[in-house]
Amino acid sequence: MWWKVIAEWVILIIQFGLAIFMFYMMAAFYTGAPLVLTRRKIIKKMLDEAGLKPGQLFIELGCAEGRVLRTAVKDYHVRGMGYEINFFLVWWGRIMAGLQHLKNIRFIVKNFWKADLSGADVIYAYLFPDTMQKLKVIFDKTGKKNLLVISRVFEIKGWENKLIKKIPEGDDWIYYYRK
Ligand SMILES: C[S@@+](CC[C@H](N)C(=O)[O-])C[C@H]1O[C@@H](n2cnc3c(N)ncnc32)[C@H](O)[C@@H]1O
């Protein structure tokens, strides 16, 4: 029967999609951090505290479906650039950004270790602690003077003198560093 053939193909395509999605999830675990999304209430508070200025280049490392990036662009009028390794999340983010009629926002399917961060005014990341430590070396080398780095939950060791504030988030903290 023709509908059985179609059903088999649909199931096959879904399984294939899920397999690729799982592959990306595993890859993210090894290259930066797994997918854990920031809740909207936290996003608002975190961005309010950042003192963002219109036109600033806001880069998010591991932007997932762009909920933080989209809020920053929509409510604070920054230019948003998000790097994300997971192709599916990026497309979801692009669709959402389109539905929100957001301009000045770019989602890039790319490993952020290969990204050029030298133009960023603000960098936001919610990644593993050792990932933040390795990124610190890059921020030190190539980050702009006055670069603002926002690290959710994990502090950057060795940057104690650059910490301008930290705000509570439940049992955790959000850290703000000025280079
Ligand atoms: C903990 S989640 C944070 C999501 C989002 N930034 C937030 O705060 O809601 C980490 C994200 O980083 C992505 N990621 C991990 N390693 C990456 C890499 N090397 N390059 C690009 N994205 C990466 C993961 O796929 C995941 O979406």
C-alpha cells in the first residue's frame, strides 16, 4: 500500500533527523557545553544589568535557538551575532528571529573556537567552567579594550581584577567582566 511506504519514509527521515540532532548534542558536550537553555526571567535581569548600548556588537558563544541573542537585539537594539554548532538550533533561531521581524541579527553555524571575536563589544556565554578558562586566553589575546564579558554561572579564574559585578541567580551568580 502506498501510504505504508510513505509512513516508512517519514519514520526513517524522523529517525535520521534525531540521529543527527543527538550527534550535535554529543559534539556540543565535548566542544563547549551541552544544551541547557536560560530562562526568560533570568535573561531579562541579566541583560538589564549589562548596560547595553544600541549599536554595540553583542556576540553569544553557543547561542542555541537564540533566546538571549534575540532579546538583546529586540529590547536593547544591539547588533547580535550568535555562534552555534547545532544546525537545527540555528534554524529554529533564524525562524524565530524572522517571525519577530528582527534585523541586525546573525546566526552562524560554526564552532566558536574558530570564530573571530575581535570586533565584539559584549560577549555572553553559558558554557562549562574549563571552556570559560580557555576562552579567557582568547579574550586576553584578541578581545577589544573595554570588552564586556558576561559569564552565566561560572566565574573566570584569573580575571578577578576585571570583575565589575556579579548578580545572584538562585544559588548561582552571573559574572560581568570588563577587559
Ligand atoms: C549551556 S547551552 C547555552 C545556551 C544559550 N547560550 C543560553 O544561555 O540559553 C550551550 C550551547 O553551546 C553550544 N555549543 C557548545 N559547544 C559549542 C562550540 N564549540 N561552538 C558552538 N556552539 C557550541 C551548544 O550546542 C549549546 O547550544
